[in-house]
Amino acid sequence: MIKKTFLFLSSLALWSCAPNPPEIKSPDSISFRIETIKREMALDSLLRMHFLVEDLRIDSAYASSESLETEIRTNLLANNISTEGSYADYGDMINKMIDEYLTLNDEDELDQTWELSQSVKVVLNEQGLFGLQSSHYSYTGGAHGNTLIGNQTYRLDNQTLLSLDSLLIPAQKQQFIAFCESKFRQQQELNKGESLDTHGFWFNDNTFYLPENFSYSTRGLSLFYNSYEIAPYAYGIIEITLSSAEIKPYLKGEYLLLQNESASL
């Protein structure tokens, strides 16, 4: 009996000293593919609808890959709002637009082809960060179609959709805004102190501010104001581009990319 007890205690000691199973960590990068959804509807030779949509699929299987893919798609769909309400998926989006198209046609209020397209490209996929940029075009009648640029940047460890503020050192934010304004004025050929309002811009209280829409990659940081956001349609999409060296003093250390370090040498 004593011998059996000794053997049991020895086994217990060996088991307790065994190394803990390795933690499942989120990847530094993920594999993905871009799928194309194409659909066309024709009422006659003139009245048609065209859909060409790119969708991102994550091939890397890890604990939260499915939820990340779902969040990405939800945000992509939100940038395509052309009818009332929201969309459950791309099929729902297409069907709702077709229903609206057919309703207007029955009411004799339709005489033009409608179009909707979405393109997606990955701009960042390393050091636990994943960023993509999407372009959304729609034409549902009128003088011209509308194009919108969307961006999403995520932490892979917790699927957090990063805001511009989350990248910036809080104490450096005001200096960063001032730096971006100087870049904006240089780009728009405006002198320091010149009124933004008198040059056709719609900044509240005639005060420059940063957009929420940004793209971050090893090449640097781009800030986007979509059409009608701060200026009339004729101004187009306004982009402020900052190099990796220019943004380095303003970014938190955890978000500095290794390529930024080498680029500044």
C-alpha cells in the first residue's frame, strides 16, 4: 500500500512539473483571398443594373478569424448604403436595390442604368495589424455617380478597429493636427492664416480638423475626406499623404512598423 502511494505521488509530481500547453496566439499576419460577386439584371436594351463587388475572405483559421471577417464585411456593406435601412449580406443589398429599381420603373420614374461596384485591396498585413482600403461607386441616376473611399485597420489580437486617435500619442495630437493643416494648405495652395471658408471648404467654425477616414501602411499614413465631406463634389476626394518618417514622432511605439524604422535611417 505504501509503495502504491509513493508511485502515485511521484506521478503527480511529474505531471505538475510538465510544461503548460502553449497559448494560442493571434498571428502576425493572415492569409486571405478576394472573391468577386457579379450580377446583372436587364429589363430591356436600355434599362439595366450592374453589380460588381469584391469581398474579402480570411483563410487563416485562428480563434477569432471568423468574427474579424464578419466585422470587415459589415463595414464594407455599410459603405454601400444606396437604399433605406441596412444590409444583412451582399445578396440582401443587391435584392433591395433591384426592388427599388423595379418600383421606380413601374412608376415611370426610371430611364437610366444603375451601377454599383466595390473594390478591395489589403494595404497592411504584418506585426499583428491588418488594414484594407475599399472603393465604392454607385450610380442611381442624376448628373453623376458617387465614389467613396473606405478604410479599416485592425489589431489581430482582439479585432479592435483602430481609430486615428488610438494610433497617436495623446500629448502630440495638437502638433499633429497643426502639421496636417500645413500639409493641407500646401496641397490646396493656401497661405497660413487664409480663411478656409472663402476658398470653398466646409470646416466647422472655419477650423481645420482631421478626418476619421485613414489608411496606415508601411508607406505611411493617408487621410481621406470623401466627396461632400468638407467641400463640393467638384473638389473630389481629398487625400493628405504623410510619409513614414513624417508620422513617426506622433505615433505610439506599439504601432510603429519595422519598415518605418529602416526608412528613417
